Amino acid sequence: MSFRPRRSALYMPGSNPRALAKARELPADVLILDLEDAVAPTAKEAARAQIAAALAGGGYGARELLVRVNGLDTPWAADDLRAFANTGVDGIVLPKVSSPGDVLQAVRVLEGAGVGPGLRLWCMAETARGVLAIDAIAGAHPRIAGILMGTSDLARELRVPHTPARLGFLASLSQCVLAARAHGLDILDGVHLDLHDDAGLQAACAQGRELGFDGKTLIHPAQLAAANTVFAPAADEIARAHEIIAAWREAQARGSALVVLNGRLVENLHVAEAERLLALAGSVARMGW
């Protein structure tokens, strides 16, 4: 059993060659090379070429590489998809997905460009319509690997403020987590906008993990440490996972179906979760940060 860590997913502007080069050294599990919000309309084509050149240059190591293309209703989307159909990038991020039809439209363009079997899709949940349709979107195509929350655009659509407790987002966040788990997908939480609010970032990461997210999308390298720490299994969690598996195996060896560890009943579902956590911890250790 193995899992790809996605604790931290850092957006990098595709129009900034220095940022694309610096990303090769950053402790991010995932890099999202951005052609959408971070790039001015006049720089879209140049950014596309710069990202392609950066990918061709390699050097990103074990980092998962995603490219966020422009929205499907823009004049750049089709060319974005065709440009990265066969570059070796791990996945394409589709912004503002509002229906399964959006996913299928992107797939048709990619297939027309001769896309290989390994390219995955990530759907951004950042519209009210998209959140309401997230179950259908998550199951729209086998290429889908996960969901990214776009809480900035969602805040505008829902007319809710960004508050520390994020009360206005909770229903949408939980609905998207449910859809991701129902379809066996990973899901990453939205960004924390205040770069000077370290305590708030830490709290948002902790809340995201408690809500079931696998990691957090980020807008600055300074935010990486918090996400990498909070979304990694803690030492006490790892120790307890080892204890659960050991107690379960000991009970099986003596032919007992009942396991009690420190006064708490242990069932096979707890063993499965302990094994998942240890596999994730091993993958995190291999990332080296």
C-alpha cells in the first residue's frame, strides 16, 4: 500500500520564469503551474510557452506537477489543453468546473491532441453550481484524480466573508469531501489569503485536516511548512497505528476476534486506517521534507 503525499500544493505563476525555476527547490508535494488567475490576458501565450520550457528542462524531482489551464469558456483553454496533453505533466487543473459536461469537453480536446493514458484531471470546485453538482463531476471520467477547492471565487458567489472559522464555507467543503471519498479521489482545501497570518494559516490547516482534506493549496512558499506539518501523520498517530496493527495481529495469532487496546475496541476498520496512515507516513518520509 502506498499513497502520494499531497499535503502542500503551491500555485506558481506561469508568467514568471524565475518562480518556475525556484519551484525546483521548494518543499512542495505538488506544484500547480498556473495559466489562469496569476497570468494577465496579454501574457497567456508567453506563459504557456514558459511552462512548457520549464517542464522540458526537468529537475522537479518527486514533486507532482499540475498545470492549471484557463477556463473552458475563454479563448485560451483549448490551446492550453493541447499544449500540455503530452508534456509529461502529471495532471491538468480545470478551473470553475460547473458540470460533468465541462470535464467531458476538456477530455475531448485532450483526446484530439493524442493524450496518453497517464494524464489526470483535477476539478476546481469554486462555483455554487459546481458544488451542487460535485458528485456527478467527481464521477464524470476515469481521468479525474481529485478536487481542488477554490474558496476565493466561491466566497464571491456565496457572498460569505473569509472568517477564521470559515462558517460560510463549511457546507460546501464537506459536500466536496463527501464526493471525493465516494469516488476514491483526493481533495485539497482552498488557499489562505493573509500571508502575514501564521496563526490563522495553522488553524486553517488544522481545520482542513479535521474536515477530511488531504492537503492545502497555497499561494506563497512561506506557507509550505505549516501545510506539510499539519497534513503529515504526527508521531503519536504513527505510534498508535503501530500499536493497533500489533494488537490486531496478536489477537489473530491466538484466534481471537476481540481486540481491546488501552480500553478501546479495535476493529478491522481501525486496522485499515492504521495501515493507510503508516503508508502515508512512509511516502512523506520519502519526499524528504
